[in-house]
Amino acid sequence: MRLSQRMCVVLCLTAPAAVGATPNDAALAERLAAHAPQCGRFEQSRWLADLETRLDSRGHFQRHEDGLVWQTTAPVNDRVVLSEDNDDLPRGFQVVAPVFSGLVSGDWRALERHFTIELSGELEEWQANLTPNETAVAERLTQLRVSGSRQVERVELEFTDGDRLDLTLTPTACEERDEGNASP
């Protein structure tokens, strides 16, 4: 067998495994950091277990040096800066703030400090199950599921009190943020 034929056989045998392989932490971290949006829109659905009701909302977010600005535009207009240093946030939000910031900014390494991460899928369509490994986070969250492609597109959180939060994130240019008040 000639060298070129051997190379072709080797490439054919190894290519499917590489294409279908589960992404590793480093490759995913690099991809998310490279494609992290400065701004985006969100739609969220929050299940409140104690009230047995679902609340839907939407709005936009923007990353700043002092934290992640989370602006809800519907059904109410509300602005919050998600940051560990924001003393106006309830303690539970201060604990979860670095998680959201890490997700949106593509800082996968920050998430690894708070969670045990199990990746599946492929780099073009990946999923991650994150289980809290830090006491302060585990007191608030039981499970975090994340999925996406070039950036985080969907986030599902399960809280220890039975509440759930489902988020869909869509990157957008900062000047195109939705400022409207229409219902979600």
C-alpha cells in the first residue's frame, strides 16, 4: 500500500471519531470565550413551586466591568446588576451571580470552581449538566443544565426550594436591544 493510500485509510478511520467526539472542557471554554456576546436578549420562564404558578418574562442583558446588567422589559420593567459585590442583591442572587456571569461571558473556568461538569454532544451542539460542588451554591441550586453551539443558548436551573428557571439567550448587537414593553 502506498503512503498516500495509508494516509487516506488512517484519516477515514480517525475522522468520524474526532467529529462525533464529546467536546472537552478546554475546547468548549475556548469556543465560548471567543463567541461570548456583549449583549443579548432573553426569554425566561420561572416556575414558583410554593405558588404553583409560572411567570414568563423577557428582556435583554449587557456585560459590564461591574457585572451583568439584566434588564427585564416585560411584563414589568426592572433592572438588576448581577455581581457578587452588589450588596443590594439578596444573598441567593449574590451566590448565583458569578454563575450567570460565567455562562454569558463564556468563562467556563469560573463555572468549574462551583460545579462538577459533565459534557455531552458535539462541539457544534453541546450540552452540559452542572452539579454544584460548592456549599454556598448547593444551598441554592440542585442542578444546572446548559446547551448551545457557539455560545450558551439555553439554561435550565433547578433550585433547592423546587423552583425552576428556563432561559433562552439570543446574542444581539447592543444597539438592537429590545426596549419595548409588549407581553412576552
